[in-house]
Amino acid sequence: MCGNVFYNVVTNKKKVWDLVMNAELKLASDEKKLMIDKLQGYFTQVRGEELSHLGADVLVDFLTKEIGRIYYNHGIRDAYGLMSGRVEELFELEKY
């Protein structure tokens, strides 16, 4: 069974890669609400302007779609750096 799963993953890795690379960032509703609240607070406190809920919602969507992948990619690089160091530690566990 595991062999079939591995075979399917390997033979379909381009499809999987395309799905991952083209996937949209999806925010949970509580995350989006927090971002809207933060943007409205920023506009009020720093800019002295009122940002409507709809305006903040549209801005969150724009930032998530257009800029979110920059932060996502930084997270991937950070995770890679952390994991690559941990993988090297596995070689220290070799027994001779």
C-alpha cells in the first residue's frame, strides 16, 4: 500500500507542485477579523483617518493575495534553514 502511495506521489509530483504553488492563502475568519481590526486601528491612530470595514476587508484581501506570498516565502526559507540544520544532526546518530 505504501509503495502505491509513494509511486503516485512521485509520478504526480508536478501536479502536486502546481497545486501547492498556485494555492491561494486562506485566512481563518478570526485571523481576517484581527487583520481588519488592526488596519482600522492603524488608520485611526497613525493616519487620523477612518477606514470602513469594507475598505479594510478589501485591503486585507489585496495584501493577502499580492503581498502574502513574500512573507510565506520568508517562512519557507526560515523553516528550511532550521530543518536543514536538524537533518545534519541526524548523521550524528549513526552507529558504526
